Amino acid sequence: MSGTGAPVSAYRGLVRLYPRPFRDEYGADMVAVFGAQLRDEAAWRVCTRAAVDLVLTVPTRRLEAHMNRSANRVFPVAFLALAVAGLVLATVTGELAPAAWVLAMAAFVGSWILLAAGAILGVARLGARVH
């Protein structure tokens, strides 16, 4: 079937929507299979099937890549710093109501729990990559 250059080029561009590790491993093969299918079947059928596949699998692969990335420790550390700063300020000024003190302590303890959980998960993921 002639005229497969433009659909293959367009598909090659759409394959870039996948996350880089997935694209590096499977991208060339996906484009090759797409080109072979264009030579064997009607272009409208191959392009429709590829479009449906892209719509279904790109978000899935992106979500998997997002879930497999390392945890961001900025938020727990910032939360901890904010809680400590609030406690120090309240202690220095002596203006901490009982309810505010409970909230500040909850933020302080909660941030340590988040920090510890992040560290444990990070060590567990590191161990899983090594083995």
C-alpha cells in the first residue's frame, strides 16, 4: 500500500506522548508494527485502531510512570518547618490558645509521620531496585 509515510510520521510523533522510558523501550517497535500494518490493511482501519490504542494506553502509561517515581519529600519537610516555626513563634510570644496548640502539635507529629513513611518507602523502593 503506498502513501504510508505521512501516517507513520504522524504516529511516530504521537508515540512521543508516552513516557520516555516506555518510549525508549517500545517506541521503535510500535512504529515498525504500525508501518507493517499499514502495508497489510486499510489505512483507515489501522489508524482508527492506533487512535483507540493511544487514547487508552497513553494515560495508563503516564499514570504508571507517575506512580513509580520517587516520593517528593519537599511537602512533608515544608510542613514540618512550618509547624516548628509556629510552635517557636507561639512559645516566644506566649500567645498560643489551647486549640491552636493542639493543631500545631498535630501538624508537628503528622509531619514527622509523613517524613518517616517517605523514608521507609524510599528505602523499600531502593531495596527493590537493587534485588
